[in-house]
Amino acid sequence: MAHSKLAINGATGASVAIAVMKFMVAGITGSSAMLSEGVHSAADTQTRLVFLRFLIDRPSAVYRRYTRFWYSQ
């Protein structure tokens, strides 16, 4: 699971950098297409952050839930 967190952290960092660059280019050029691409990259970043949060928080809760289910039968 450590490799998964590392990969998601790397992808999140790259996604943030891409979003910032797209917003900067949209501001410089006034391109509405680049602005929409920046919003899309920001949404991708948010999705990765949510996924990382659940990757960190949920495995132990899921493990406890299902082991309790199997051992109670």
C-alpha cells in the first residue's frame, strides 16, 4: 500500500502543477479553452485527494468490518 500512496502523491503533485500552469496560461492568453482545461485539471486533483484520503482512512475499517462478519458466523 505504500507504493500506492507514493504513486497517488506523485500524480497529485503533477496534477496540481499542471492545473497551475494551465491557469497561468489562461490568464496570460485569455483563452477560455485553457481556463476550462485548468478547471478540469483542478477537478482531477480533487478526485486524487479524495481517493488518497479514503486509501489512508478506510482499509482498517473495512478489514474490521469484514473480519467481524466472517468470524461471527
